[in-house]
Amino acid sequence: MRINDAILGAVLLAFSLAVGVYARTFPAIPGQEYGASVFPTWISIALGLCSVVLIAGGMRQWAETGAVSLAPWARSGHHLRTLAITIALVIFYILASTPLGFIPTAFIALVILFGVLGVKPLQIPVLAAGITMAVHYGFYSLLRVPLPWGVLTPWAW
């Protein structure tokens, strides 16, 4: 799917205006010529200029592409089903990760996702377990991100 640049430019322009207006509310720093609002204001100006360029380019292409043009995969039932299942698995993770814990929730989500994507059935549990444990190690042990243990709390390390 491709969204016309004019639409994305308009969204970015609105965002840059909001940032610029909000930056003006930052307090002045006593004894300083430049306050806390200088950097966000310049960023919002640059983003606004880029947005105008996007809008101009999108308006030139509007007649031939329209607002949104769908890619061939977006018309495929299989691809749309895979997309819907992926979104459902993200929602499942959000709802189930605290009570179940990261490890069981990620394992279940990966098993389902690999099944939908056509991974060989004998490889699915091995890949799901390996990836789950690698991600857990990376986030929990190396990056010190507190992942939920859920039902595995008695065995937490």
C-alpha cells in the first residue's frame, strides 16, 4: 500500500506546527541568550519545510496515483490473513504477557506465526524456543529490561 506523499506531508506539517507551538511555551533560561525552545523550534521549521516539499510532490502525482494505491499483496487473501494474524498476535502478547509471562507468551505467538508463514512443522518448536530464549537473554540479561515472568515466577533467575 502506498499513501500519497501529500497526505503524509500534511500529517507531518500538522505535527511540526504542534511541536513549534509547544516549544514556544518552554521557559527562558536566566542568563542565556538562547532558551530551551531553540532546538525544537528549528527542528519544527525544518520538518515543516520538508513537509511542504512532500505536499508539493504528492499534489503533482495525485491525478495518477490518488490518495492510496494498493500493492498487489494487499489484494491477496493469504497476505491479508497473515497480516490480521500478526496483528492479533501482537494484541495477544499485550494481553497475555503479564499473566503468562514473556517466555510462554512469546513461544505461543512464534509457534502460531511460524505455522501461518509455512515453516516446516518439525522446525517450528525448535525455532520458537530458540528465538524466545535468545530474545529473553538479550533483553532481560544484557539490556536489563524487566520482562514479566508470569506463571514461571517460581523459576525466575
